[in-house]
Amino acid sequence: MTHQFTLTIQSGKNRLGETEGFDRIEIRPGDTLSIVGPTGSGKSALINDIETLAQGDTVTGRRILIDGEEPPEAFIREPAFKPIALITQNTRCLADLSVEAFLLMHIRARKPGREDLVDETIELANTFTGEEISPKTRMSGLSGGQTRSLMIADALVIGDTPILLLDEIENAGIFKDRVIRSLQGGDKAVILVTHDPYLALTAGRRIVMRHGGVSSVIEPMGDEQHLIEDLAGIEARLHRIRELLRDGAAFSSGSLSSDSLSSDSLSSDSLSSGSSGVSMAAVERGVSYK
């Protein structure tokens, strides 16, 4: 069983030398947090501080505690004991093993005798990606989306790390809504860096970055549910268009109305070939939010 920890982020300073907009952030098992902000606002520096268990020794001056105390040296120096796993949009596997051999190697290190987890991990990974992963596929032959899907499934099914850091998984060519549902259904703490509104809003708390530091921490308390539902509908429509494009569909001007996109009848039968024009009204709504 995965050992559970409470991770605490103690505030540091932003690049202007100002104290960050919080005193401490406590992250418990099952929590989901998103980190948002413009490019260059300090998102990567924050997850780097968390991943390295910083002790005031980085440019931000933040300290990361485990169960309220300075983490043991083994957590920092020994990968086998580290309670944090980081998966980025650029994660690649250098080992030229089959998917099956790669997962078996991880099982022998983390959960000896649980070879049955190979099939479970691949099955979960295949729900995240539109490109099926086979046990005999070489790791070096996986696409970027397949690799990220497998790494996330591996972390959920086989990995013992109680804290997951995900860096811009929306750019990895995976079904992000399915990933989020799987992540929120477990007892791991999940921290994700994102520019995606849907991912940002579905997290339990939102860390907002400015000038290299944390500007604020937002806890919506359900107030944004109407917006999440609206974005979920937009995501579903965009997904259907994306899949049709991948299947080689062409679109006639005006063929994709809002009504057709919101129904289950959208298929290649409703599209005309020979034209690439698509009305953006299909994915835009004139809805304003406070």
C-alpha cells in the first residue's frame, strides 16, 4: 500500500522580492490542485521546488515539508524513496524495451509478484490515448501521447509515489478529461500545471502565479460548477471535430451548427467533402460570467 503524506509548501518571494500571497499550502492525499499563470510567471519553478523538495535553497526561497517536517535525506537523494513523480509533456523513455518488459521491470521494483498489473496498466493507458498501446510495442516507438498515457497509468496502477506532478498534459495528445477522472478517483495528491481552462477549473484548488511567485490560492467551493459544465460541452464538441479530422473528414461551410455539434448525430454523414470552412459559432457561445 502506498504510504500517504501531507505535503506543505511554505512561502518564499517572487522575482520582485515580494513575499508570496500565502503563508503555507497544505496538500493532502486525494487533493487536486492546478497551477495557472502566464508564460514566465513561475509555474515551472514552483513544481521544480516541489519535485526537488526545496529547503530554501532555490531562487524562490520556498521550503517543502513532508508531514510538517523537513523531508529525510533519502527522499531527496534516493529515487526509490522519493514520494513524488513528475510527468511532463516532454517525458520520453530511453530504454528500448517492449511495453510489457518495461512495466514488469517497474513491478519487480515496486510490487513484486503482481505481474497481473501489466494488463491493468495498459488497459488504463488505452483509455487515455486514441492510439492503442500493445504489450509488444517498443517503448522507443511510442508516440508522445502514448508515452504520457502509459506513464500516467503506470504511476496510478504500479507506482508507490503518493504525489503526482503533471506538467501541461493537455499538450500530450491524450483524453485529459479521462485522466482527470482517474486521478481524482484515487488517494494520490495531484498537482498539475496547465493553460487549459477545463483542467484548471476541475481541480479542487487553483494556484495563481505572477512575477515568479504565488499571487493567490483560489478555492471555488462549487461556485464555478456552471462554467465547468459549459466548458465540458465545448470540450465534447471539439473532441468530436478532432476525431473527424483525424479520420480524414472535410467540412462544408456552415455544416457544423451548434445544434448538430451538441447532438449525438454528428458523423461523417453530416459533412460534405471538398471544403475546409467551419463556422466558429460551432464552438463559441455568447455567455458571460462574473
